[in-house]
Amino acid sequence: MRRPILQDPLARSAVWSRNIAVFALAVAAIGIALSRKGLDAKPALAIEGGALALAALAVVFSLVAMAVIWVTGFRGIGLALAGLVLSLGLFGYPAYLAVDARTAPMLADVSTSLDDPPQFLATAAALAARRGITPAKAMGKADVALQKRLYPDLATLDLDADVGDVAALVHKLIRRRGWTIADEAPALNYATGHIDVVIKPALMGFPADLTIRLRALGERTQLDIRSVSRTPYQEKPGANAARVQALAADIEGGFDES
């Protein structure tokens, strides 16, 4: 007759830690999916906040499990560590954003022209793409003051190129970034041209709206860019300023190389 092999009991707190951490990850994934499908920012962030609260609870259970295992010799250290690692991983991105926010303020509205910011199109196609929202004509005083202090070199581009060539390069850069053109008004017969773009960042998908204004000045082109957050929240601090700076640099670089 074989003797049964006796095993130390499994620490239930370790099981709870792992299970809660997995559930927290599932809740976070659901929040991201709903946000990308168009859920408003506040409820989407509330879901993510709930996921972080669950992750914090999983960390508590993990620490309790480790203490129990240390004292009693129960099994479950692997489960406790899994719960801890999964939970701390969920806190990684919010922690990165919190640190980044200290050096990159969340400017909601950034433009290469503060005195005469580009206006967004109010056509039916543009409004439909923006869900009926049109950014304000004037920039907020706080955003203007902060941009002047943080980005004094952000200015209108004066390009030694025909407006048609500039528009073609802009379209190429928009496609490369995976942005969606809401609508556009070509710069024909010396009329001012506009290209309105809708941007959905990779993670939460909080939308931002960007417009590009092109003015033909003979054989030269004057170009301005404006990026506006549609909600008070940005996926990354300084996203609007970084977006405008990067696009402006690529447009200038495109003609410097030619």
C-alpha cells in the first residue's frame, strides 16, 4: 500500500493575488478597447482607475501571501510573485506618465501661429469626422502664455516651394503617420488651403484634431500647424507640442533634402 504524499497547504492569499491581478489586467484591456471604440474619456479613465485599484489590492494580497509563506512554509510563492509582477506592470505606464508630466505640461492647444492660429474647417465632412466638435477659433490665454515660455522657437514655416509640392509632401507625411484626413480645402488660385486631420493615439485613442494651413506666396508657401486635444486628457504629456514640432521638422526636412 502506497503512502500518500503529504504537501504543505497552499496559501489562499497567493491564489487571490494572482487571480485579482489577472482580473485587473482584463478590466484595463476592456477600458482601452471601449475607449478606442469611442467611449468618452471620463468613463474610460474611470475603468482604468478601477483596474489600478484592483492591482493595488493584488499587491496587498501578494505581500500578505509572502508573509504567510515565510512564517508557515505554505506553498504558493510562485502565485504570489505572479500577482505582484502583473500588478506592478499595470502601474508602469501611469507611473511613466506621472514622471513625464513634470517636464512636459499638458498643453491642450498648440499652434505655430499664436497671433493668427489656423482655423478648423466647418464642412459637413469635417464635422462628421470630429463628431460635431469644432475647436475654438481663439487659443486659451493660459495655453498661449505657456507655449510662449516653453516653445519660443515654434513659428510659421516659410518654405521655398510651390504650394502644390508642399501639399503633396503633407499628404505623404499624414499617410505615413496613419492619421485620418477629415476634410480639406485645396490652395487653388492663391486661396488659403486647409487640411484637417483626426488623430487617435495608439493606446487609449483619446482623439486630437490637427489642422494645416497653406498660403501661396508666389513660388513660396507659408504653412501653419495647430493641434488641439478634443478632451482635457492626453495619452502623453506634451503630445500636442511634440506632434506639431515633429510634423514641422519633417516638412522642413522634406524640402531640405530635395
